Amino acid sequence: MEQVLRDETSARAFVEGLTDAAGMLRLEALSAALINENQRQNLISRPSEAQMWVRHIADSAQLLRLVPRETPSRPWLDLGTGAGFPGLVIAALRPEWKIVLVESRARRVEWLEHMVRELDLGNCRVEGRRLELVEPFKASVISARAFAPLEKLLSLSAPFSTKATTYLLPKGRSAAQELQAMPRKIRGMFHVEQSLTDEEAGIIVSK
């Protein structure tokens, strides 16, 4: 088992290893803006504000270790982005990558669009609607954190998926159980990776 990032110092150091100084500045700005906005709308739980780097930023950034480092030829699609996790963090770390954030809740859409402008993420766009209403395109990566149960997620995202698409689905402590409950054919298409931010949590990843 890889070492778990248990505190803000180790989480920040981990993220620093994935980006440059400009990327860290974008994440610092995102963190500060998120805490400020959290006073107006409930984007994240208040207790998790003190663990921003472990619970949200490193938790999102760790997905990069599961994809090739080179710029993907097709967009990264993040479903149910919410406050920006993991999609907005990935966009801040890799501003040259095309990232599409899907979020249907109006106030969160406004927040995401504001942060895309503030962080000058020209390759990142927000689709402020339900996934079923988004015009399909072929995605290089499909990610989702707390979007939908696995079976529903695979069904909804099918129009965006190809044989080459990588699924990255942080599922917390239910990852292995949720995958095991799927039909054998689906189970054979995925495996569970250990999360670096919670020793009991997993990430469902396509093979």
C-alpha cells in the first residue's frame, strides 16, 4: 500500500510534485476563493475547509497518476463537478488540457464559470446542464466524484466513451463493494486503486 497523505503538509508536497509554481498559485487562489464562497453556498463541508489540500485538492490531483502525462487528444470529461472536484483541480494543474465540467445546479455553474475566468483556464469549459442534454463527444478521460451509482453512471456516460476512454471514479469506501455488485462483464472492465488520501477509500479505474 502506498503512503497515505494524512496532513496538509504532505498533501501539498504531493501536489507540488505534479505541477509548477504557476499551478500551485492557481490552486492557492482556488482554495481561498472556495472558502470565501462557502460562506454563501454550501460547496464543501465546513470541517473539511481545514483539510482542503488532503480532502479536496490532493484527492483530486491524485487522479493524474492514473493517466498518461502527455496532453490527451480528446477532452477530459468531469461529471457532476460541484465545487470543482476533481475537474477544476485537474484544469488548474494542466491548463493546456481540454477539460469539460458538467454541473446542472445553477449556483454551482456560476461559481465554476467564475473560477474558470479567474484562473484563466482557456481550455476549460463548463456545461451548465444535465449530462443527458450535453452534445456527445468522445472523451479521453471520464471522471466523477459522487455523481451517480456506477451502473447509472456508465449508462449516462456511454455516448462520450470509446474503447480508449479511461474512467477514473473516486468512490470512497464503497468502491470495491460497488464494483463487486456489478455484472461479471462490467467487473472485468474495471479494477480498484487505493486512494492516497484515505486508506479505506478506493478509485474505480477502467482497465
